[in-house]
Amino acid sequence: MGQAFITRRSGGVTIKPHLVGGITQPTSPKTNTIWVNTSVTLTGKYELAASTPSSVNGASPQAGDLWLKTSSGGIYPIFGGIAVPVCLVSVYYGTAWVNTSAYFYNGSWSTVCLMLLDGSNKHNEAHGGWNRFYSYAGQPSEISSGLRFDWVGTDNSNAQAGFQTVNMINLSGFTSLIFELTVDSTVNACYVGAGTTVMGCIFKNGMQVNYTENVNTNIYTQYMTHTGAGTKVLTVNVSGVSAARYIGLGGKGRGTATKIYLI
């Protein structure tokens, strides 16, 4: 498919980034390029907004318009000399906004996403920081490689340790909440998810919340059991969530979350 290169001018200053559409990755991208992987022909219009826009450039959305969702913790392309955090790119398909894979070039390609944790960078600007919660002898900690949940108490099904964001995060437009974990052989359960109450996305007062209850109410949770050590990825479907939620994780055992992000 063809590619659309989009710029605007305001007061004689070109407003960047370079927005490129097409299903083939550009071979000679400029710095500050966002490539939108879509077969839809782009109109050249876009809207910068934290929530789903009802208009683009003052008019009703048309097929091929772009919504660039803004939120601290996103990538930082330059618009008119100002770095603006973009964490999601959606294309209007004529009747609805559709979250679309997009990539940012600044010397190398990276996925456009809302990064909540990336190793030593805890991305507190995106969520206000991480609250710790624990029971019995375990105590989670922030370490250089990520967020460490380390429960070492007597074997008890209600003993958990973990983290939750200080502030809620607007999930509108996102489809997946992804957790990348490095787990120890002693871990026998790990919980990740998004919820509506403080310390309620996975646990209530340090107690494990029944998984079925999470799924059947307004709490979106993914659960994993395993016996061996290694790298694990858990993905929570948040496509049905249009409001703000807390993000959290925890486990009965030992492990480290190395990356958490929304796409």
C-alpha cells in the first residue's frame, strides 16, 4: 500500500513528527518518524488527545484519520519543538477508532506503547509510583531489574506479596496490558491485572481474590501457575475497559516483573 507523510505548519514552524502509513516498514526513516502499520489510506489529519476524540481538527472523524493518545510514559516525538508523550495510535475506520500497531524511530525502531515499568525505570510519571503490599514474612521491593515480589513465609494460600500503581490509568483505546516476568523455581502462582479499588485489582487486604470473581465482575485479571524458572509473559485483555483502573501484580513465591506496558 502507499504511504502518507503527514506534517502541519503553524506560524511558519513545521509541526512534527513525520507520520507514515503503510504495511511495510519504511526503509529510510527520518528521526522522529511514527510508522502506522495500516492498509487504510491516511487522510493527513490527526488529533492529540488523552481520551477518545469525537472530532479531528474540529470536524467529525473520517476514515483514515489518526488519534494519537497522549499520556506520560509514552514515547516522545517532537511537535513544533515540544516533546509530546504519545502512547497509542488509533486509525478511524469509518465507524470506530481501531488501535493500530505503530512504531517510533529515533535511531532505531521501538513500539509505541504506554510503558509502566522498564527495568530500573519505574515510570512513576505515568502512574504516580508503585504501592507495595504484602502479608506474613514476605515483602516486595523495587530493584534495579524491576519489581520484585518475594514471599518467604509459611505455605499458606492467602499469603501474597506484590505491587499496585498509586494512581489509576485511563485504559480507553488500549487492547492489551502486558507483563514480562522473570520467575524463580519456587514460584507457584502469579497474578496480574487491572482493578477499580486500591489494592483490589488482585488482592483484598492481602488476601487472594478468587479468580472467577475477578473475571465475572469489573476486575480484569490474568493468572498463571508454573513450577519452573524462566521468562514468562502474561497478557490481560483490556479492550472492554473504557475507564481508569489501577494496575497491579503479585505472587505466592518469588519473581520479578521486568516490563509492564499497555498497547
